[in-house]
Amino acid sequence: MKRYTLALDLVDDPTLIAEYEHYHEAIWPEIKESILGQEVTAMEIYRTGNRLFMIMEVTDQFSFEAKAAADAANPRVQDWEQLMWKYQQAIPSAQPGEKWVLMKKIFAL
């Protein structure tokens, strides 16, 4: 079992942030199936201001490349991603086209 943490920003607009949270109260069933079907066993997203923090727990078989390929081939996931871009913006350190940015673990107790 592995754990990854990622960051992303939302557009800093209270109305859009509320809409984004509303979508995540009940994500589309196809999105849930897609996430669970790619070796993700648990996922949580937290927000402070317009900054999002995601925790993903995955099996040892999980691969970011395999998930990206599966997502690219799934029209419903692509619809969701396109919709979410209305609310999301890349953090300053993101590479061009990158959404969620993998965070570096710097401390553990």
C-alpha cells in the first residue's frame, strides 16, 4: 500500500468554489468507478481557501501512467475533467498542462 499527496488550486471565487464542492458531494458514478478501477483504494480532498490537498491510498500495482492512459480513453472522465477545469487552476509550480501536482514528503512522525 502506498500513499500519495497532491495539490491543486481552485479559481479564487466563492461561488465557483461552492459549485466545485457541490459536485464533490456526489461525484458521477463513472468517475468513482474509474478511480477505484485504477488501483486507488481511498481518496480524500481537503480545502483551505482556494488550495486543495488530495490524499490517495493505492495498491502496489498503481501507476500514474496507467491511470492517465485509462482516463484519456474514458469519454466520461474526459467530460468530468473538462467540467472541473472551470473551477481549477494549476498551482504556480505546475508544469504546463499539469493539474494535480505530486507533493514531496518532508516530515513524518
